[in-house]
Amino acid sequence: MALFDSWWNALQERSVAGTLSFWESIYKEIYLNFLSDARYMNYLRGLRVTLIVSALAALFGLALGIALALGRLSGARIGRFKYLSWIAGKYINIIRGTPMLLQLLIINFGIFGSVKMDKIFIGVIACGLNSAAYVAEIIRGGIQSVDKGQVEAGRTLGLTSGMTMQLIVFPQALKAALPSLCNEFITLIKETSILAYIALTELTKAADYIRSRTYSPFMPYIISGLMYLAVVTVLTKGIAVLERRLRQSDTGASAH
Amino acid sequence: MKKGLKAFSLIMAALLTLTMGAALAEDTLTMGTNAEFPPFEFVDGDAVVGVDAEIAAEIAKDLGLKLVIENMAFDSVIPALVSGQIDIGVAAMTVKPERLNSVDFSNTYYNARQACIVRKDGKVTDEETLKGTAIGVQNGTTGDYAAEGYSETVERYGKALDAVLELAGGKLDAVIVDAPVAQNIIDALNNDNLILLDNIEFEDEFYAVAVAKGKPELVESINKTIDRITEDGTLDAILLKYFPVADDAE
């Protein structure tokens, strides 16, 4: 660290004079935006918040999404009115039909406008509510992709329609939906960057903060971007492995 | 299909050249500012107006150029100067040593201080009770730097107004922002529960025009304009226009 500092000290005078060479200014950018004042810790703390919010929002979104998908397909009715299906349909339409940033601002400045609440909690709620709408459509697609014969077989065995869904249809639906679900989670990680708007110091806001201290046009964004990329790359690799495993059971199933 | 793609890329290339040409046009002076900082810069109708806009107009007049104002985030003004997207940054910007690493400043044109906004029924009443509370600021402003001296919990918003709204809603304990802006926002919100603390001594701060490194002629010309409007009373007239009450910030 002392070495990096001394390199910078040797450059500083000429930096103020504005006479750095190309490579020297690259070093200045990296030094100021990553090394000095332990700024890398700002990014890592931001990354931690991003990961926490993403994980909790994904869980919340998955739970609510499954409930919405089941509601969407539910036949529960008052007279002719399928109220569960109607509510779920309207919810999905509203969430998918409006920008997530607006939803976040409404939740932060409107719904929780005068409630003292942890910003992470607000972030989880906003991202989770949004993700749920997309998860619901993915799960619904998965359920509808399961062959009708499976339901008929289940009912023939004497299972109730609820048990058929729970034991036969839903596990297959989840498997079919898994790749799309994972994509949705990857999207979710990147979308948490809008939480910078409500002053939650996640990875994007960390870059904003560094930028406001070093005045670099873009270097902090590159560093944050590389961190997002690293996380998403690891996840993508994990998903690929998962999909391969699932395909193995596919070949087994086709031999019945 | 391929033809369509070719035509599309041709059009895009043409558009790009056109916009770049406009941005680099030599008869304009592009000013970057954050029009969320009344009375120094704010949006009125379609235009960005305020003290800084009028000073920039004087600078452009003396240079014989047409003034173009770009409204951006405050923490983007210096980066935009560094990358050459704008010519001058006039954004109620205080001369600070850290900023001199990236830009040069003209002579100063205004002496401002920070102010601390709190809720009348809140727990912050002076410098001692401010310590360790949740303080809201606009990211990268001198208020942001000042707040770091009082608390670990600094929430950084894109605009001062959002921070004040969170304070009014009880989510923050205090907001630190330039005094003229603080007064302006309190007046605009018309919320009796918001008050300015007058028992905290903040340092003097001096606003100046920021210019990218390596443009001594431009700085020279700006200094001449600032000297001129200071001497012939134009600056006082501009300040008086935007500060209805006698200018007591000095």
C-alpha cells in the first residue's frame, strides 16, 4: 500500500498541473478510485448489500410469484367471477406495465413515506414485489407446459386436485421453469442498482459515492461493473451445471 | 433484411455525426449544472434559470458565444468537464482541494455556508445532538463532506429535495445543504415542522466556475467577466433578483 501511495505522491503535483502522461493518468484513475483511502472496501460493502437485497428479494419474489401463478390458474369463483385469477392478473399487469423505478419511488416516498424503515427492507419489498410478477408468469408457463395426461392420471389414482398439483404437476412445472427462473434472478441482481435512487449504498451507489470523491468520469462504474459481471458469471456457470443435472434425469424418465 | 440493416446503420452513423457536430459546435459555450439547487439553478418551464445561469450568460456574452445549458446530476458535473462533454461547470460549486485534482477554478463569485435542517420535534438541536444521527445530503456536495464529520450514517440522494422530504417524513434526523438552498426548500415545502439550526458554525465556502484542466485562456476570460460584473454591479443585481430578502449569506 505504501508503495502505491508513494507512486501517487510522485505524480500529484503534475496531476494538479494537468500534465500527466496517458499511462500516468491511468494509474491515477486506478489509484484514486480503488486503492486510496481503502476505497475497495466501499465497493465490497456495496457488493454485500447488493447480494443481501438480491437474495432476500429473490426468495420473497419466488414465494409471492408462486402464489400469484396459482391464483392466476385458480378456478375459485364468486358466481361467474374468478376473483383470485382476476386479482393476480391485475397485479401482474400493473407491475409489468410500469417502470420499476417508479414503483420504487412510490414505495419509498409514498407507502413508506413517513415510516422509519431500514432501506434494505424497502429494497427487498420493492424488488421482490416487482420480481414476483415475472416469476408468476414463468411458473404459470411451467404449469401449463405439464401434459394434461399427468393431471388425469393423478385424479384417476384418487388424488384431490390440490394434491395432484402439489405432488405431480408442480414439481415438473418447477423443473421446466428453472432455467427461466434463474435468468429472472440474474436480472434481479442487476435491477437492484436502481436502489441507488433511494440512497441505499449498494454496488452502484458505492460507485456514485467514489465518483463524487474522485471526480473520475467512469472508472468507478467500470470497477462496479466488473463486480456485477463476476457475480453473474459465477451464477451463470452454476445454472449451467444445474441444467445439465436436470437433463440427466430427463433421459432416465423417457425410458419408462 | 441485410439491406435494412445497412440502411439502419447508415442512418445511425449520420445521426451520430450530426449530434457530435452539434455538441462540438464552436459557436456555443456548454454549461453543465444540476438544476435542483434553487436559487442558484432550477428549472422554470423548459429553461434552466437562476444565479449561475445568469452568470454563465454574462461569460458567454463576453466570449461572443451562445450559451447552452445541460442539466445533469451534480456528481456528474466534474466528470463531464474532465471528459470534455461540457465547457464550464457552474453549479454553486465550492472550490475544494480535492476537486483541483480534476479541474481548475475561476475566481470565486459567492460566499456561502452550509446549513442544517432539522425537525422542530426531532432530537437534533445543536452540534452535540447532531453527532451519530441519520443525516441526509446531496451526493458529492460540500454538505456531504461536512456530514461525514458528524455521523457514519450519511444518506446520499441525487437531489437535496428528496433528502428534505425524507427528513419531513421522519426517516432522517437532519439534512445538511448550502444555506440559500436550505432556506429555499423550506419555503417551498411550507412545512412548519422544518427549521434551520442557527447554532452550528460551518466553514466559509466560495463558489467558482469549474473548467477542465489545461484551458488557461478560458479561465482568464471567465475571471475577466467575474471582475466586470462584480465592479459594474451586475452580480449584485442578479443576486438581489433571486434572493428576495436582503442578501445576508455573506
